[in-house]
Amino acid sequence: MRDGIIELLKRQFSDSQIVCCDAKDERVLIDFAQQSDLVIIDIHTPIPVETFAKYFQSLNKKVVAWVEDIHDPCTTSLFALGLDGYLYFDMDEQGLTQSIQWIIEGKRFVHPSLANCLLEVYVRAQSKKPDPPFDILSRREWEVLQLLVKGYSNVGIANELYLSDKTVKNYVSSILHKLEVPDRTNAVLKALKKQWIYL
């Protein structure tokens, strides 16, 4: 089915570069998505779907979920993220093309077959609160990490928190050391995966 969708997208969006990433190499998936404007995630792929969706959102990418099973637990958790689109496997070519065009234009799309579970998930999502362990990072480091999750650069963080660029660099280095991760991307992914921070 995936090959058919790829061919359809190449046909309908011939001016765009369409790339399909395998779940085997998460690093490749991250690299490709960082260069893309829109990312469609098959929620049945064996990757931490919610974590990746949040990460791509933090990069201001349009993120779309491809759903085959309405009752998959991952489907309901993704509704809480407020993605740009939720596509369902039985869409015809015209419907799929139109929905992606809407999403590219900045509109949101939810396939009618998925709409029934949206309200319940939305209500549940409103009660979620982040639960960062303050024994790992200082309060200021959590503030810096929150802005990293939102995609801020060091300069942007410095402006937001009224700090010098050098101070922000020190905070970021400290965060990476304390979280035992090699870079900012992995710090963001770890914070989202452990639900220390919500977007």
C-alpha cells in the first residue's frame, strides 16, 4: 500500500520531492524530515510515533498521521497532539490529494471516519500536565529545555529569558551532560518521550 501512496503523491505533486523513509534507521528519518515541509507518519510503523511527531512539530513541520486501524491505541494519543492532518487508509486518490493540498495551505484535515473519537481524546488531553523531575535539572534548565523543544535557537532562548548567548550555551551544555545525550535533538526527543514536557 505504501508504494501505491508514494506513486500517487509523485503523480499529483510532481513539482515536489517525495521521499519514503524506512523505520530501520531513525537517524535517517530525522535527517530527511528536517529537510521536509510536510511529514506523513504511518502510525503502525515500529518507531516511537508520538515522540517523532512532537519532534517534527517542534521544527515547525506540518505533521500528518496515516491511520489504518481506528482502534489502535496510538491513534487516540496522536489526536491529543493536534497534528495538521489525520488521513485514513480508505481514501480515494482525489480525497487524498485534496486533503494534502489543504494541509499544505495551512488548513487542518481529519478524515470523517476518525472524527468520532476526536472529542473524547481532546477532553482527556486538556487534563495532561507536564511532570518534569526537578531533581535532574534546575528550574532554569527546564525553562531552557522547554524552549529547545519549541525549536528556539540559542539566540532566541537568550532573548526570551533575558540571558546572554554565552549563558544559554552553558545551560545547553549542562542539560546535555545531565540528560546523558549527545546533542540538542536527542535532549528534545528524550524530554518528549518521557513526557517531561508537552508541546
